[in-house]
Amino acid sequence: MSINAALNIFLEEYPQALEQRFSGHSVADFIRNDVPAAVRDVLDVSDRYLVHGSPGQGNWAKVPWVAVYDRFITESAQDGFYLVYLVREDFKGVYLSLNQGVTTVRKVYGADAKVALAARAADYIARLGSVPATTVTGAIDLAVEKASSLGAFYEAGAICSKYYERGSIPADDDLADDLHQFVDLYFRLVTKDLTPTSSSSAEDDEVGLEQEDLTKLREHKRIERNRKLSEKAKKIHGYTCQACGFDFSRQYGEIGRTYIEAHHLTPLHTLKGQKVSLDPETDFSVLCSNCHRMIHRSEFVDKVEEFRARYVVRRES
Ligand SMILES: [Zn+2]
Ligand SMILES: [Zn+2]
């Protein structure tokens, strides 16, 4: 399926599907499987990006969506920011939108969530700097009926968007160009998100680093904070430091059980780009807290064996 066909299914077939039984419906399956596959075909940018489509859970959503997540930022529609195709409630058109996760913001801000989302969007827009003339920044119009519906929060959370009207959905080449353009905007914002602001204090291993190295170190740490990935890496590699053999449970007993730190092995200088390999088996090692700190200060940040030979084995002898 092409993206053009996918968007047309959203606008032409979804309204009728809404009248029918949700469970087992072919349109629901299209949105879960075929539409994300069409988006993935166009993207082709490594396993850094996840594509997920939702027609609703248990019942039809008023605003069905297909999202693209940068795994460095988020792996769900609940928080962070991501790209998403959002359909208007009146089915007059669909937006491609760089938008924000709503669930977490609603939990924190309650009744003021829309104000918070709009304020964050304004900050993101400022960080983005100039955007292509064909896009709009700020709030979008999803024609929501109820101010409390999820769509109303996506209206407020929009950072940068492009609108496609029913009946004049562009050809696939143009849709692909737009998608690439938005992935570039997303990537730009992800990179800017690492730029320290005056309010964020540098950690001690960041002091003295040039801006470029600082950004890379923060990117590296962000990969390691990806919970799902680091949990997988720990399950695969075990809970003993691969540099010095330290075992937290042997030293600390029960509170040290299954404690270890996941360390990503991509050399920092290659991190600059959208293609980053994130295989928990081959791209991660596990280290104790001391070795983890020290390997970052050493010349062997991506080579645990060399680090061990130079700094750990030598000390033991
Ligand atoms: Zn160690
Ligand atoms: Zn690390």
C-alpha cells in the first residue's frame, strides 16, 4: 500500500467503519498494520524510528492516528514529541504533525494541560528556528466536538504541521518528500533538545567539554536511558561488569540483585546522524558504575576489551 492510498482509507473508509463493529474490522487492521508498513517503506532510516498506527483501543477512536517515534525521545504516544498523521473528526482532511504526547502532560497539569502543551509547542517552535514555508506552526484544527476529547489536546500540542484536504491528497512522491522533510525537522528538534539551556546544570563528567562533544555525550546518555533497550541489553549480557567483573549482588546482597548499567557502544563521533544501530546484543555492553564513568573518560568508549586491558587488568597485576 502507498501513503496516498493509506490516507484515503483514513478519510473515505474510516467514517463508514465507525458505524460498524470494531473488533476484527479490516479498516482497524489496515491502520494497525498496512499504514505503518507504507510509512516504513518511505522512511528507511534504521531501527531508530518506530512506526505505530492506532484505530482506537477496544473501540473506534474519534481521531485515528499513525505515529513515527524517534526511540531516543519516546516509544509511545503518551509522552515526548513525535510525528503523527492525525485525522480531523469531520474527516475533511488529515494533518502530518510534529506533535506532543498528551497523557503525561495531562497527568501533571490536569485542567491546565492545554495551556502547558501550547507553551511547550511555542518553545519547540523557537528551538526549530525557520521551518519550510509550506508548513504551519502552532495549533491545528481537528474539528473536535468536545473540548475534553483527546483531539483537542493534539490541537494545542501541535508544533509544526501540514494539512491534506480530502479529495486532493497529493501524489505519493510529494507525500514522501513531506515525510522526509518532517523527519528532518523532528531530528533537528531532537538534537536541539540536547542543547543545554541556562537552567540545566552540567553534570561533572560534562564540565569542560566543547558544545559538539557535550551534545554527543548527552545523546549517548539518552540512548542508555531508553528503558526497554537497556533492560533487554542487561538480560542478554547479564549483571556482571564486563570490564572488571564486579557483581553488585555479591557486594551488596539483595539490593544489588540485577543492578548493572547498560553502556552503548557506538563511537560518539558517528552518532551524528539519523542512522544509529540499537541492537541490545551487539550495540550494548554492561558495566559497573565506576567502569561506566571511567570508560566515558577514556579513549576506549566503544571498546570494552581494550579498556579492560589498559585500565583494569593492568591494575590487578
Ligand atoms: Zn567494572
Ligand atoms: Zn555509556
